[in-house]
Amino acid sequence: CAFFTGKLNTGVDTIQHGVEGLMYLLTESSKLMISEIDFQDSIHVLGFSDELNKLLLQLYLDNRKEIRSILSELAPKLPSYHSLEWRLDVQLASRSLRQQIKPAVTIKLHLNQNEDQTAQVLQTDPSTLLHLIQQLEQALGEMKTNHCRRIARNMK
């Protein structure tokens, strides 16, 4: 590090922040797989020379596939959906209350994770389940807005 600070005539913090900024630029651009034009537009606002912009573009194009593969290896392996079973239970009475209706929805969610199958059992009342369904439908509706479509298009 002393070699770089003496050779570049700058402080250690400046070099560290420069390297971190370059890493962030390359990882985020690779993660979103942005096009050449979008990458050039992104770095154009930084005010670098045309020669440096061309070098950064070439660095991005040469390394984006490798960066994506490294990022996919570092990403946590999340479980994926396999199947779902559900059951509606209704308690009609108990020893203390003769006429009581207490519904409950039991859901058994089968998941695939690292070639293994696991099952999670969840239980809720119908009103909470309806609220969850409404929230999910609202989120799906928001995905149809122009703003979300633009973001999703850039993520591809």
C-alpha cells in the first residue's frame, strides 16, 4: 500500500475509496446486466476523460460474466417452492363453550433446498389469511405501474 501512496502521491483513504467505488460500479452494473450504452451513460456523469471512460467500459465488458458467476456463488441458496397442502379445521364446541366456531387454516408448504425437500407447517385464522392475500394482490398491482416496470426492465 505504501508503494501506491508514494507512486500515486495520494493518501491511503483516497485509494481505498477509489477501489471500493470501482468495485461497486462493476458489481452493480454486472448484477443488473446493463447494456453498453447504459454503462456509458452511468459513468459519463462522473466527469472522467473519454479515454478513462473507454477503459472502464472495456473492463466492464471483459469481466461482467465472471463477476456475475462470482456473485451467484456468493448469493445465499434460498429454498424454492415445490408444492402446497392445506386444510380447514373448525372447532365447533369445547367443554367450556358449547356453541363456538373457531376456524383455522393449516398450510403445509413443501420446499426444495439444495436437492433436499423440507416441509414447513403454518397455521392461521381465515381473517389473517385474507389480509395476507389482499397485501399480495396489492403488491402484484403495484408491479403493473410504469415505475416498477421500468425497474424490472433494468434488472433483466
